[in-house]
Amino acid sequence: MPRPRSQNLGHSVDAGVALRRVGGHPALDFANTVDLDRPQPETLTDYRSLVAWCEGSGLCTNAEARRLSATAKTDPATGSSLHRQAIELRDIVGRLCAARVLGKPASSGALEALNGLLGEYAVSLELMPSDLGYVRRHARGESELADPLRRLLWLIVGFLTSPDFAKVSRCAGEGCGWFFIDRTPTRRRRWCSMQGCGNRAKAHTHYQRHEKTTR
């Protein structure tokens, strides 16, 4: 039985990437871009869809997204490599969050992999004047195509070092496993979304009760 997806907002940016804002933080929404109970579980299928997701999540502007997509067409090998590293980053975030939900320390491998990406991409920036304002420039002249990955790294590090990381929970819905921040006073929230997994669980419970009473 397919899981209802009423929490999918249907927002799309050029590449048609649906945004699922159920995590309570963009870092968790990024971790939730895999949906294993769909025929096509991968949301971020290529570099362009990664840029589209970043635009929809406020990590880059529409103008930046268009420029990055155009640049990627002229350098598909770099775009493909950065897309693979973004997927690796998503896997790392999932492993770190899963360990936190279980109350266990994350594996040293996950942290080492994250620090490796930070060492490669989280570079220093410098400001350059632009009219009466300023623009950012990479201090060592790194490729602009890596901007989505850099911004994701900064976003994720900010989340992992915030008090909200201690509130990470995981949906109990069958076939789900999406992460979310549980801000309820009792910390007993079970579903990523009541409109989706919550309603599905309620319907399943109702069906089981009906079956028992009609036997």
C-alpha cells in the first residue's frame, strides 16, 4: 500500500524537485530527499536537481540557480562529481542522525568523511565591493559549481552543533524513516507528518479493529 504524500508541497524549481518540509530544519529535509517506498526513490537525480532543491530551500537565489545550471552544462564532469559528493553528504547526515536517535555515538568513519568534505569545500571567503553593496568571492578561486555543496556543509555543521540536534527523532511510519525535530513537551511525537504517515497509521489501526469486530 503506497504511503500517502499529502505533506509533499509540490513546489518545483525548473527541474521539478518536490520539497518536503517536514523535518523542522533544512538539514533534515536534505536528509529526507530519499523516499524508499516510491518507485523512483531518489529526489536528487543529478546536479541540476540538487541546484533546484537548494534554490527551493533558500540556499541560493533564482539567479544563482540559473547561472549554476548553465555553467554545469559546459562542465558536466564537475557537476556529476559534485552531485555524487552531495549524495555522500546526505548519507553521512543520515548516519549521524540515526545514531543520535538511537542514543549512540556515530561511527568514526561518518565523522571523518564529513570532516574530509569540510576540509575540501568549506573554504574561507572574502568580500568584494559591488556598487554600494558587496559580493562574496572564494578566496582561492574555487569553482562556483561547488557552491551548493559548500552551503549545504555550512548548513549541516550549524545544525549538528545546535541544541536542535538533541531533539532529532525518526518517523515510525512503515517504510518511512524520515527525520524530524521533536519539539513536543513530552518528546513523544511519532510521525513525520500527521497528514501522511500519521493518517496512514490511524487508518491501519481502524481497519484492524474493524476486521476483529466483523470476524
